[in-house]
Amino acid sequence: MTQDRNYLRMLSDSELVRIALDRNHELAVVLAERLSELLNVEAELEDAKTEIDELTNETNILKAEVDILQASLDRIDADE
């Protein structure tokens, strides 16, 4: 199978990494390693975004609880 640029452009990043490492050309190996690192960064970024969303939700819940407690304190102070 001929692996011209157009064919290679259609492949996924992970397939490109595998092909580059299989060819054992120094430049291809180095580029594959760098691409592999970038793929990991994308996954880490998605994980971080998910964690930020979860922390934002927890923060909103805690703020709501603080508001409820503050309202209770305000009622107690008003009764005194």
C-alpha cells in the first residue's frame, strides 16, 4: 500500500504515531514522541475541565448552604 501524504493525512493521530515508530526513522520517531505527548495533554485538559465543572458545582452548593445559614443567623438576630 502506498502511503502518500494524502493517505497519511486521513489517519488518526494514534495511527500516525504507530506508523512513525514502526518506520524507525529518527525524525519520525521524535515527531511521534512529541505527538504522543500532545495527545496526552488533550486528555489531561479534558480531565481538568471535568474537575473544574465538578468543583464549580460543589462551590455553588456550598454558597447556597452559606446563604441558608446566614438567613438563619439573621432571623435569630432579629428575634433577639
